[in-house]
Amino acid sequence: MKYYRSHVLVCVDPECLQKGAHELVDALQDELVATGLIDEVQVLETSRIGGCSLGPEMMVYPEGVHYVGVTPDDVPYLVEEHFLKGRLVNKFQMPTTKVVDEELGAPTQKEVRIVLRNCGKIDPENIEDYIAEDGYQALAKVLTEMTPEEVIDTVLRSGLRGRGGAGFPTGKKWQFTRQAPGEIKYVVCNADEGDPGAFMNRRVLEGDPHSVIEGMIIAAYAIGAHQGYIYCRAEYPVAVSTLNIAIQQARNLGLLGKDILGSGFDFDLEVRMGAGAFVCGEETALIASIEGRRGEPRPRPPFPAVQGLWNKPTNVNNVETYANIPQIILKGAEWYAGYGTEKSKGTKTFALAGDLNHTGLIEVPLGITLREIIYDVGGGIKDGKAFKAVQIGGPMGGCVPAEYLDLPLDYESLAQAGTIMGSGGMIVLDEDTCMVDVARYFMDFTQDESCGKCTPCRVGTRRILEILTRICDGKGQDGDIELLENLCQEIRTNSLCGLGQGAPNPVVSTLRYFRDEYEAHIYEKRCPAKVCRSLIRYEILPDACTGCTVCARNCPVNAISGERRQTHVIDPDTCIRCGICMQVCNFNAVVIE
Amino acid sequence: MSVETKSREKILEVVNAAIEKFGAKQEELIPILNEVNRQLGYIPTEAMEEISRRLKEPKSSLFGVASFYHMLSTKPRGRHVIQFCESAPCHVVGGREVFESLKEELGLEPNETSPDGKWTLITTSCLGVCSVGPVIVIDEDIYGNVDARKVPEILARYE
Ligand SMILES: Cc1cc2nc3c(=O)[nH]c(=O)nc-3n(C[C@H](O)[C@H](O)[C@H](O)COP(=O)(O)O)c2cc1C
Ligand code: SF4
Ligand code: SF4
Ligand code: SF4
Ligand code: FES
Ligand code: FES
């Protein structure tokens, strides 16, 4: 995999294609080859950049510059100015330049940014930028003014809990690791972020890597470690390269390595990459993977704090947990504890996804309600649809329905509602979502990712998936719901690691809140949300159809017949219910029955 | 299948370079396998044997590791590998239609390689770019906001 310093995204939607987007891409490629920049700048194709009428258009990252109306003839000039000389080309910049970062907008009123404070503001590849924002001040303070015990005490008093999912008090974990017998100790950063829909950690690693590095050095000082590892998933090549640059720059300034800042304290850091296995986010599996083995979890205790990497005491924390540390040290435990609720202090980042007007990253004080997140921060549900549920906590979390919109977001309340805080993935589902399908979806994921070491998880998740699939296929049987409930109980209590223990949650929570939907599928062979393919039929409304033929030309199985300007008809026996006709019809003539 | 298999010399060359780069230590096994997989598109048996000999690790444990991680493949893959993101955030914003269209256009089910050795279709879990979902990745090109209609046009860009 190559590491690029710049990415150029060219819109290739029909409108831009017509204006020569492909020619633009080719001209860009040629020019980058000619100028020798092809290994540094990557050209990608994308869509819906936004200024459709001004195409062809492109966005250039990391700057986030939006260029419009670029023709192949302009390319040599643009490449020279932007990529060789590093100057923005005003001539092509989108008028009324409103550069939108799709992932991270300006903070809304309810947000508080501690972890994300520098993201999008500083150049992550320039340590000076971080230092200008008080970077490494906390480290200097710790090394010159504080004992390791004082550091641990500060973290304890801040109330910070682990942001990797379980919410274990961070100060306590550090204390255990410090007290564990042994000369050699390690600190590890869990950057495996595998929950579908979660990309908070990626954004911090790519946007503010030094905050994580500084947090890790402070943790190492507190527990007495001299070597650390950041375990990053291989799906995040940009994060890995940004981290490596940041580590090198920190070494050059004497912030990593021997005798840090002349204090006599030694610590160095290395990035390790996964190779695609969700379970490696579980801390004991992660440790096995760093050691070069199959990433299978092992029973705890012993906890990593006592016996971790190469059997030495090891402190494992999440990216976000570490990124909070420098600010806690600088501004004080009381300042941090001023945010949040009694038992859940501080802020938490979330990745909002699904049917919301504003998806992307947010950081909010704990204790905020779901309603505030969805409506005030997330801008409400798309297309004026109704809210149905929100899936929190990833594949081991659960769905929370509308009755709980006023639930304060903290570790304990979420557990009561049948879900978990998890790492911060939040998928908002509108009224058109089938909850059985959602449960099946997550089960498909966990079933696939089960490492297979223990039978309840390996076999049980497969059984649940089979049952859910047959319910969605319209072949559900009387007794299936009870069967599901028993299986869930069995897997939850008899699995070795958190994956198996949490795997039933999406099923248990949808059964708890949307049992009627399961029943409609099983007993009435009906999918109330009109999603499950075996239970629906596509039809064309004669009154709305103009006979434009678009659907017939796009149907992959030629299930649609009709003469030009005549009403078209779908043959239900040939139709594979792919939904393409509905997407392509410009007259809303295709409906689901 | 006319899927290209690699010559022995090429394989040894890649394995050597990878071991050189990371060092012949067990803890470097995953980086080494990753590198070989990246260079050759998969990890041929000859490569496994050579790595096993050099790292003094039994072949069985190497296969154990290679089969554990999704990104490592011990089977040859097509010239272009298409990864389809099958995670829920992409699914709920239209990923299912895109997937149908992909399978239809390619005539492949997940984990299959086309007989002419051009395409391999695999599914992946979330790539962390959900805000532009649905997402597909072809080789190293990421396509965001894909809709089913655009699939044939995207595929046509590859030789
Ligand atoms: C299946 C599974 C996957 C996990 N994935 C992650 C992950 O991607 N990132 C993470 O920080 N923690 C993950 N965890 C939690 C870790 O085991 C561990 O609790 C965490 O890294 C501790 O850090 P914290 O105290 O800062 O939260 C996962 C746990 C399980 C059971
Ligand atoms: S619970 Fe599942 S993922 Fe965890 S060790 Fe057992 S089989 Fe593996
Ligand atoms: S695309 Fe719509 S309007 Fe056109 S023929 Fe099909 S159903 Fe009728
Ligand atoms: S749903 Fe798909 S298969 Fe059925 S008619 Fe429409 S395009 Fe054809
Ligand atoms: S068509 Fe290109 S930006 Fe919309
Ligand atoms: S769910 Fe597809 S990229 Fe995240």
C-alpha cells in the first residue's frame, strides 16, 4: 500500500461526466506522472461533491479545497501551482468557498471538544502546530513536577473511564499495572476500531496523532513502562502513516527515546498493524496479534495489567482514552470532572451514521440526551421521516426505540436500556427500517467475526443467523422467537470473550422493543417496513408511469416489459427485487407492495 | 482457471525483501505476511514454506495465522480485487442495491474470482468512511456515495 500526501477526489456523477470528468482524471494522472508526483498524490473518483452545475469538480485533501470548472488544459498549471508550489489556485476555487468537511463540521452549540479540539485545525504532520496548541506541555509538567503516583491520582480524580467500550476507570487500570510485580512493563494503544460505523479513533489518529502519543508517554511514566505499541487496523493506512510521521518528529525533538526532555525517563513507541480480524480489538486477542500469533482471546483473569504482552504487565487503553490525558493533566482533574454526570465524567466522541441530516463526528458531554444528539446536533431525521430506533454500541450493542429519546447518555443508563456505550458508533434508523433485518445484519457480522475458539459463540451465532434469515425469508415458524431467546441466553453466559457475550444484544434488544415486527414476519408473512425481499413485491403505478423505459433498461434480469410511452409492467416471477427500478425511475412510479 | 500464478523466483524475491524489511522474528510474522500478500496479491504455498524455514516457525502455525486474518489470502486473486463494505451504516444507505448490482455485473458471488482472472469480489466490514457510504474499494481506489446505477460505469474503468 502506498502512502499519499494528497488525495484528489474528482466527481464522476453523470452531470460531471458530461462536462468531461473522465478527461480531467486522465489529464491529472498524466500530469502527475510527468511531474513525478504520482507516488505522492492519489486521484480518486467520487460523487456528489456538491456544486453540480459548475463541474467538472474536484476536492483536494488534506487541504479540503474545492476546485470547479477545471478543464484538461488547466491541469498542468493547477498541478504546478497546487502540488509543486503548494499554492491554492484562486481561479478555480469554488465561489463562496464553503468547504464542508463531511466528517467533522464546526461544533454545534451542544458540543464540547476536548478530544477533537485540534482535528481539522492543525496540520497533523507538523509537530510545531501541535506544540503551538500547548502540545507536550502536559508531558513537561508530568516529568518535571509530578510523581507517577500524582499522575495516577489526577487521572483517578478526573473520573475518566475507558473509551474502548467497557468504561473501566482509567486511573484504576494504571494503578493495577503500576503495582503489578515485574521490571518490564508495556503500554499499548488499542486503535483497532472495528465496530461498523465507528470512525472516531481514525479521525483523531489522522487529525491529531500527537495527543495520543503524549497521552501514552504520560501513561508510561505513570506505570513505569519504557516501550509502547499502537495497534492500528490495516484498513486505516492513512492513520498508520500519519502516526509514523508523528513518532519520528517526536523522536527528533527528544520527546520519545532516551532521556526524554532531560528527565532521565526513557520511552519509545512503535506502530503495529492488524490484518483484518474484528476480534483483535479484544485486548487479549490484540496482545496475541502483536506477538505475531492468531488473534484469539484468552480467558481473563489474568488481566493484561498483570500478564499482558509477552506475559509482562501491560496497560491497554483506547485511542480516545489516551487523547484525553494531556488536557486532564494541564487543566486539572476538576475541570474534566466538571463535564458529564456523577458516574460518567467528561466528553465522548460519537460517529453519527444512518438516516440523519447531519452524519459525521461529534463530541458531547456525557449525560446529554439521545434527543439532543439526534435532533439538535444531528439535525433530525432525513427527508422528514420518523425516527424509529438508534443502534448504539456496535455489533455488541443494542437498539433503543423512541421511548428512550430522553435517556441521558451515560454508562449506567445505557445498560439499563439494554445496550452499551461501546466505542461510539451510533446508527440512526428511520421508519423504513426493518428491525429483524437489522438484527440479522449484526448477527451476520458477529457470526463472521467469531474466532471460533468456543462453541457457544461459534455455533450459537450461526444458529441465530439461520433462524433470523429464515424469518426474513418468510419461512419463520411458530416457536422461533422462543428459540432465539434461549440461544441468546446460552451464548451470553457461556462465551469466553466479550464478542460472544455481547453478540446476542442486537437480537435481545430488538425482541424487547420490536417483538411485533418479528411476529408480523413469522405469523403474517409480512415485513411491516417493506424491506425483507421475500415478503415484498415491486409494482409500477400505471397512472404515474410515463413509459420512459429507463427502468426496463436498468433491470438486471429483464423483468420489466412495455413499449415506449406505454405503461411498463414488472413480471413478479422474474423480478429478483433488487430495487434498481425504483431508484432509477424519475417519476416515482415504482412502488413496493 | 487462468488466474496468474507467480513464478518461484518472483515469490522468493518478494519473501526475501519482506524478511529483510522486518527481520526474521516471530513477532514480525504478520507484517511479513501482509507485505507478501500486498506484493503478490496472495500468499502462495512456496512463500509459506520459505517464511516457515526462515522464521523457524512450523508451517501449520503459519497457515493458522494466515487463515485467521481476512486480509491474508492463500488463494490467487484476480487482477483487480473489489471490496464491498457490508457493514450496517453502508447497508442502510443503499448498500444492498449496490451489492446486487455488483454481483450481477460481475457474475460473481463473494470470494469468487472471475474465470478470466480479472475480478475477485470480496466483502469487507466497515472501512471507517461511512459518511460517504455506500463504499466500494477497487484495488486501492475508494469510491464513496456509490449508487447502483454507477456500478457498470465504475467497473468499466478497469482493464
Ligand atoms: C470483540 C471486542 C472488540 C473490541 N474492540 C475494541 C476496539 O476496537 N477498540 C478498543 O479500544 N477496544 C475494543 N474492545 C475493548 C478492549 O478489549 C479493551 O477493553 C479496551 O481496549 C480497553 O481500553 P479502555 O480502558 O481505554 O477502554 C473490544 C472488546 C471486544 C470484546
Ligand atoms: S466468544 Fe467468540 S470471539 Fe470470543 S473467544 Fe469465543 S469464539 Fe472467539
Ligand atoms: S422508469 Fe418509471 S416512468 Fe419510466 S417506464 Fe419505468 S416505471 Fe415508467
Ligand atoms: S426490482 Fe430489480 S429485478 Fe425487479 S423489476 Fe425492478 S430492477 Fe428488475
Ligand atoms: S454531478 Fe458532479 S458534483 Fe454533482
Ligand atoms: S459502514 Fe461502510 S465504510 Fe463504514
